[in-house]
Amino acid sequence: MYILSPQQIAKADKATIKKNGITSIDLMEQVGTLCFQWLHSRLQGQNIKIHVFCGIGNNGGDGLVIARHLHQNGYNVNCYIVNFGDKRSIEFLTNYNLFKEIAEWPLVINHENDFPEISFEDIVVDAIFGIGLTRKIGGFTKKLIQYINNTKVFTLAIDFPSGLFGDKSVSKKETVLRAEHTLTFQTPKLAFLLPENKNYMNTWEVIDIGLDEDYIESLNPKIHFITKNEIIPIYKPRNKWAHKGTYGHSLIIGGSFGKIGAVSLATKAALKIGSGLVSAYVPKCGYTILQISIPEAMVEVDDDSILTYYNYKTKATVVGIGPGMGTAEKTALGFEKFIKENKLPLVIDADGINLLSQNKDLLSYLPKNTILTPHEKELERLIGAWENDYDKLNKTSKFSKDNEVIVVLKGTYTVVIDCEMMYFNSTGNPALATAGSGDVLTGLITGLVAQDYEPKYAAIFAVYLHGKTADIALQETAYETFTASSILDYLPDAILDLFNIEDSKEKNEDS
């Protein structure tokens, strides 16, 4: 699924109108009707007071369509025009007149004294400003947004919470309406996926309003939202003539005294995702742990309690390095030697990234399409501080392009960045906020690269499955009880879910 900019959305609107031989009024009627149907299917005629606040542009026109349908279907609806300027769109004026023909005139809000009384039990529909907003909000409109926010009422935003910008950060947080739910049109919006905007919306969903998909494709959007539909073509079914050598040999390098768990999780994940062979290279203190806990893995050892020499003998096809490794001086020196001599595909996580941050000259030695998997703090050490989330994405994109690497920035809506292309993930929940979760992800990516998945797609696929395990788990467990090992427990279910196949446990019970 593509994520479009405000400019691209405007172009897609025009292209759809032209292709379908309709008017902008027709498209607005379709959009407003879909939003009304969403509300109607949930309210089922309940006598709840609904306040629809309409701006004087096209977003306000959408609101007027919604209010008209609510009124025609017997709902207790009040419609308001937020009169913040003199310029009105033609579509707004047309629907303003249509509303007047079937209902009382909307109340025009010109100042604070016009604000209606809103009870906590009511519903507010926000159609004041849409995604095209580019200016700061002031005057009574700012106070109206603050007033609605202070009521704590359920607020439904139409396409975009009013006051939020579609392509830049908000400098004055008090000017943004906080929506409980947002009905957005055709595609997700980048602003919804950025941490800095987390307080402006709780949940959101996309409504297909019928924009021309061929035209959207022709725009070659650089930002994607990854859902099951995008993942299924990535998956490579197994060949019945395959053997363990067919699916590569993953080498996981990491661990230090007290942190063998991290490399154990990554090793187990590489096995669980299907790498034909998996080896672990760890300090001697981790040998027994690995051999007992993961009998399928082969193990080589380094110094007693830390990695120093990196003199493994394994003939691997890909290396995942960093989990639990530490940043001791000898470890750092050995890491530098390893990076300069290595020719294999790389997945670098945790302390591997921290060591790169301490010696950025090593970036020039990384094989093309090396995958880095930082969380935000590790990314900051690598690329420097950023002003806001848009700046963070731009700097990470430049870093990716300059160094020919792929960056997996972990967090809510984990994003895979490959030069100018960005792939935001749709799966996952707060259950993944647990120790070792990132180590498992490193192993999953490494195991997929071993199986000859293109690095970018290995990262995208692993991130999706990683998140999906937590989504599936929450059907029978709690956020707090989910651990990194749970990711591996639910991994088969996440893969089977791609094809809506019942898991083997359910089949056995049925039989």
C-alpha cells in the first residue's frame, strides 16, 4: 500500500475525476457518504448528539455531506461552520446550499461566544481542516480546537485531525485536535506513523474512496505501508528437492559474559525462520549454554568472556553480528579487523552499530546492502541528532544512500529505509517492547538473507513476521507476559497466517 503526500493526493483526485467523467462534487458526495455509512453502521440510529464542525474548504464540504446524511437518517445532529476566513471552496458552497435545503441552517462560528455546549456523552466529527493545511492556526479557531480537546469527547476526524500538517512537524501542539479515531482516504498518511504525532490520534483506518490506482502507481511513490498483500509475493515456497544446503548457512556473532541470551535468541531465530545451517560464534563462557539450549546450532568460541579474535572457521553465507557483544576495547579492535576483512553479506545490530558509531571510517568497508537494525538511540549515535521525525527520516535516507546500506529503524511502525525508499510496517503492538525482541529480529533477517532473499525484502519480511507474532499472541495472552521467546513460539502462526491456513495444533484438535 502506498503512502501519498498531500500533493500526490491532490493529483490523484484530479486524475480520478477526469478518468471517471465525474465532478469534484460527485467525488465529495461519494467520500462523505462512505464516512456516514461508517458512522451509521456503528451507531444504528442511537439517539446520541453528534456535533459536526466544518471548515470552509473541501474538508468542510465532506463534513457537510456527512451532516446531511445524518440528518436525513434521523440522527440528532448539529452542524457548525467554523468561519475562519473569507475564501470558500466551490465544493463547500455547493454542499452548504444542499444542507440548507433539507435542514436548518448550520450555526456559523465567528468567535468564542458561538462555541456550542458539548457533553462527554456526545460525538464530535472534525471536518475543519484537511491534509492540505499549511499555515498555523490562531484566533478563535485555535481556541475551538482547545475547547473540543478539553471536553474529552469522542472525536472522529475526517481524513486528518485538524491542525496536523501532512508533510511537516507541528510547532504548536495546542493547535492540533486530538482525534480518538480518524477515517483517512485511500492511503495511510505519513504523519500517522511518526512518534511525534502519537498524541493527536489514537486509532485510524483507511477508506477506499475509489481513486485511480493506475494513476497512483504512475506517481512511483517512495513511501510504502506494508500489509499482508505486499508480503505474500515476497515469500519463497520451498522446493521438495531441497536439502539443508539449499537454504544457506547463517553465522551469528555476539555475546559476552552475562549477555549470552542475546546471541542465543538471534541464533534460534535464524534456525526458526528456515536457515539451512546456523552457527554461533561466542566467547567460551557461552559454549555450554548454546550447545544445550540450541542443539541444532553449531558453536565456535573466542576468548573467555568477550569477543577478541573473530577467528571463526565456519563457511557461512551471511553474518549477523552484534547481539550482546559489548564494546570492550579488545572487542572493538577485533570488530574493526573483522569488518575490514569480511566479504559476506552482513546484518549488524546492537553493539555492532555502537562500534560503527565509534569508528565511522568502518562504514566504507561494509558490503553493499548491509542491513543495520538500530533503535532510535543507536541511530542517533550513528547519524547525529535530528530536529523532528521528518528530519530523522531525511537524514536516515541520506545515510542509507551515502553508505549503500539498508536501515531498519525499530519502533512502532518499524521502517525499512533503502536510500529514498521507505517501507513502514503495519504489524506489531506494545508486547514487543521487551528485552531480546531486537535480537530475535536480527536472527530472522539473517536467516532470510541466508535463504537468498534480497536484503531489502529479507528485512521487510522479517519485520512483518516479527510484528505479526505479537498480534496473534494477543488473542490469547497479555502484553506483559509476552517475551522475546514468545516471538519464536508464534512464528509458525505468523507464516501460516499469510495464507489463512489453520495452525497444526488446531488441525490436530479437530481430528
